[in-house]
Amino acid sequence: MAAYLPLEDYGLIGNLHTVALVSKVGSLDYLPFTRFDSPTIFAALLDAEKGGSWVLQPTGAEVRSKQLYLPDTGVLLTRFFTGEGIAELTDFMPVKRYEQNCAVVRTVRVVKGAMEFRMQCAPRFDYARTSHQARPQPDGSILFKSDGPDGFQFRLLGNQPFETTDPGDAGGCWRLEAGETASFVIEATPTSDPNFIARDLAHYTEAAFADTLRFWREWVESSTYTGRWRETVLRSAITLKLLTSLQYGSTVAAATFSLPEAVGGVRNWDYRYTWIRDAAFTMYAFLRLGFMQESKAFLRWIMDRCVQLPEAGDLQLMYAVDGTSDLPEQELDHLSGYRDSRPVRIGNGASRQFQLDIYGELLDTIYLYNKYGGAITYDFWQHVCRLVNYVAENWRRPDHGIWEVRDEDREFLSGKMMCWVALDRGIRIARDRSFPAPLVEWHRIRDEIYQEVYEHYWSEQRQSFVQSRGSAVLDASVLLLPLIRMFSPAEPRWQATMRTLEQELLLDSLMFRYRTEHGATDGLTGEEGTFTMCSFWYIENLSRGGEVDKARLLFEKLLGFASPLGLYSEQIGPQGEQIGNYPQAFTHLALISAAFQLNRDLDARHEGRAGGHQFV
């Protein structure tokens, strides 16, 4: 177990096609190559012995280290401190248009004194399922080639001596004096081009470093956000950008797969796909921060999914980044999992679940784009009408809910309130654009859903809206009711719900999504931590409801649970640790939304205006 570092000891780097996790001890322990959902070549994060890693670190036992990002960039710096000196390891991935050009650059430089270093590149292809060969090349590089049918290969280059080692790895050791540098690069290599041309590695790494810094700084400077917590908000924005495909415009839910929601437990899922559910929140975040190109690219991806649907009922809750829909769930029995958390899963069986809420989130995305990003066409509007009509006909159906439970279907509140959103946003788009639509019928059904929620999802005994019709279970997804503008924060039943949630699901600034020990069931065993995204939802609701000082205090306390690099996973564990897939987009989206709302309400109070107003 000592081989597994806490998740907060990892930094994220990426090139907008895939990502890698680099630990503060200098090991690159996670890399799907060359796309977010590609098989890994390094996965020590999920099996320290079998998964494979790429280590570049000082030798010796007494090494202290810390990590930071170069400000306003996705470039990671790891500093090593020993009795002999100080060194800096710089890790980044050059941003190129096509994933076939994927590369990882690692450069270590001694700042003071002298230090011994070691490098070991130990890839394990196809999630450590396939053997490989390591072949020295005439230019001094080493070619790693999978024995699998795809013949996937990449090469390792460096400016320090290294050689192949058994079983198919590469490594070396050297001593560097102050001012000296060791640089290494791995790059994807087309199987059709086995002959390589030697390059000036020093020139390549220097140019790539300058280009990468320039890319990130120019991107960040395009943001229009000038409010409080700007550094924190933009770090979250950079994290979202790292999780967004340059080629397709879609954002994956998280960088990783199968990191446990409870160490040693079975709640281990693959989040390297694009959830329709996240779409509106992603669009919202990019629009709020002034990143128009990202919001437009994501909308194009969303539009393609709508146009390609054979039937409205065929909409899935998640897709691969390229829009493909087949995501079969598999268990990798040969991997032990993070800290013995099994099974290790790839793919996601929930992609085939029936979930009503995704229609509301999809329509909200289209509504936001139509209002702030650019007008939709009438041709596309006809696809939108098909989706709204489907919701109008099917909103009473039970589903698996926003949390993708794996037991029986139920009439979840999350599905009903997002069906209300689908009708409401459809009506608004038709009204704003004067599109033809059966508005009388849509109005009738929207109001019917409202009455259904208000009357049949309220528990007089619990003094709260509840998870599903007829249940007594509290669920933090109810926090979306004011955020989607279905209920006012001033609604008495909503205010009572907030107090009940605080009593049963809140731990200071941390919110559980539900409590299985209080009767919630989801078809799975084991416990989980608090859901950080729900914590940010709660804080945003406080601010909208006029409790701005309380919201600010809890927001700033919640920021203290981030990793030292400002990254969040899905959940916070019982000892304040990051658990679940890491970093997670939804958590950072919720942070941006809460910060934006809280900043506006604080400004409004200082200017003597009424707070609680909304972006849309």
C-alpha cells in the first residue's frame, strides 16, 4: 500500500487529446495514449506492480518535494530538495491539432548544488494486457512496440545516456551539476514510419516549452472574468480545458477511470466519456468566463448527437469524445486497483440506462447557446422539437436518476425537474426565435410537471422535497431546483428543504449526495464520501437565497479541501482526502458557478442592489 500516493499528490498535464498524472515524487503513473479513452501505457495508479510508470527523480532517501503550476498554464513544476541541492522537474504536453502528434516532455534541471538522478520508462501496453518490445534505434532513441494486433508504438528520446533493460523497459542514472539539464520526450510514432530522423532535442524541448506557455497564457488572457477568487476560478477553467477535446469539442467527465469512491470498495467507474448531463454546466462555465470558442465547439458536438439520433428516445446519457455510443463495460481482473480497490472497470454500462434528466440538460445547453453563443437554425430546431415532444409524452416514466443507480427504476425527482427544464427551455427558444411549436400543449405539460413536483415530491414529515415519489429519502440533487429556476429561493418549501438538508446531509461545508444508512439505495454495497459538486451547489443556493456571508465563509473553507494544485476529485473522503476519479470536471464546473454567483451577489450588496440575480 505504501507504493500508492494520495491523489492530491498528483498534478494533471495534457494536450487537449489526452492527459497524464505526474506525482510529486516524479513518477508519471497514468497516461492513456493517445486519447482520453485510449488504453493506458502507464497505469501504476491502478496497479503499482503491473500498471507501468515513467520515473524521473533524484536518488537517495532524503528527498523533499512540492508541486506547482506555472501561473495561468497547464505546465507542471515539481521541485526536489535534498541535502546536496535543489532541482526542478518540468512536465508538459505540447498542444497539437491532431492526437497522432501526442508527446510528453520531461525536463529536470539542477538549480543549486549537484544531484544524482534516475530515469526508468516502464510502459505496459493496453491496460497492461499486452506484451511489447523495446528496440534501440540508430538515432539513440528507443522504440517501444506493442505485440498486440494494433502494433501501437511510441519512442523515447533523451539527452542523457539510457539503455534498454529487462523486461522491455529503459533506464539510466546520472549526476547533474547546477545549471545542467536532463530532457526526455516520448512521442507517438506511426507504424508506417519505422525509420526516424534524429532531431536536436534541446531545440525541440525549448521550442515546445515556449509554445506551450504561450498557448496557455493567451488562452487564459482571453477570459473576461475579473471577479474574486480569479486565480482559483481560472485554475478550474484550465482543468476543464485540459479535459476538453480539441478535435471534437467535447469534455470528458474526469481524467481517470476506476479510482474508488471508497478505498477498497467496488464503486469504481470509468469517467473518460462525455456526459450529456455535464453539457449545460460546461457550456455555462465557458460562457460565463468568456471562452466563446469552447462553448461553440461543444454545442456543435451536441448538435451532431441530436441530428444523428434515429429516434428521440435513443439519446444516451454519455458518449465517447468522438460521439460514438458503444461503451461496453469490462472488468480488468489482472489489475489490483488503487489501494486494492476492485474491480477495475473500463467502459460504462450506465451508458445504456434510461435517464429522463438528460433531456432537460440537453435543452438547457441549446437554450444557453441560442441566447448567448449564436442563433440556432430552423433545421436544427426541428430536431429540438422532436426531443421536447418526446419528453412531453414520456415524463412520467420511471428512470435510473441523476446518480445512475444500478437497482430498480424509480420516479426520481431529478428526472421530473429536468423534464420541466426541457419543456421550459423549448418554450423559451420558440418564443425568442418565433419558431413554430405546439406552445399551448408544451405550456400545459410544463405546468403539470411543476404541480407534480410541488405536491407529490414534498414530504410534510421530512419538511423537504425528497428523492423519488412516495419516498422519504433526502437527496442533494434537489439543490438544482433553484439553480434551474424552477423554484425561487424565497419559496417556503424550498427554505424548509435547505434546513433539512443542513441537518441530515451537511458536514460544515461538505455535502453528501444521499445517505445509504438513512434508507437510500442504489444497488451497490459500500460507503462513499461527500460529493464536492453538491457542496458547491449548496453554497450557490445560500448566496442566491441572500445568505451571502455564510456562503462566502463556507466557499472559502471548501477551497481548503482542494489539492495543493487546486484540483478536486469527485468526492472528499472521511479524512479530508480526494477520492473518486481525479480531477473531475463537474466539481470544477460547480466551483466556477458558485464563485460566479457569489461574486455577483457580493458586488450587488456593495453597490446597494438586490442580489441573487442569475446569468440566464
